[in-house]
Amino acid sequence: MSETPLSEVMSEHAETKTPESYERFLRLFRASTVGIVATEVPAHGYLASGNLGAGRTTHGDGRPRVLAYADPGAALRNFGPRFNAGVSGEVLLQMAAADPDCAGVLVNSAICEISLVISKPTAQSLTAPTTTKAPAPQPWWKRR
């Protein structure tokens, strides 16, 4: 089974702009390894754990977002070394969601010059713990 590259899903969403294509992008982003500009001391990035920080950029509106590169291998071949580390999309979403000064994630495609934004509220909703309420136990006199 071959997994579709994240950049292809990004291109699909850039063309269709449907909620379904964005949802597909988000699912694949969470499960993918993406490139980041790792920093030791996060002067302009969020401290994830230990001494790992992720570089930021601004996009259009000037708001700071964590910068990510889809499909790191292809990004290196097509655009050169723009990042120095890889991290899972899930971890990057957690970093963006927890950083009070961050407006989300900007994901750059590895196959064409497009980018997609994952807003902070979206990152927060994707990383929020899900609480599933367990069904109440049946009283002993009603057991089947």
C-alpha cells in the first residue's frame, strides 16, 4: 500500500478548496514527518521538550506561525536545504496549540510553491484530549 505524499494532498486542496480535501490534508499531516527549522533556544519558536524549538514565519497577515515543510525528502530535492530537522505533524500541532504567541502552522509544499495554513483553533481542536464517556454499568439485577 503506497501512501499519497502530503504535497499531493495539498495541491488537491489548493485546487478544490473543499472541506473534504482539507480534512484529508489534516489527517495526513498529523501522521506525516515534516521538516522544521529546529532551534536550541526558542527565541522565535516554541519550546516543545528539552531544548527543541521550531522556527516561525509570518504569512500574509503578519501573524507568527510555526514553519513546516511537507515531504522532507522531496523538499530537499526540489528546493534545497531549508530545514534542519524532522518532526511528526502531530507534535508540531501540539507545539502550535500550546504556544500563546503562535497563530498556527504554515505548511509549505515540496512539489510546487504553495502553502496551507492550519489555524491555532484547528491545531487546538485536533490535539485536545478526547473524552469518551463510558456507558454506565448495568445494575446487577438487569444483567443479561
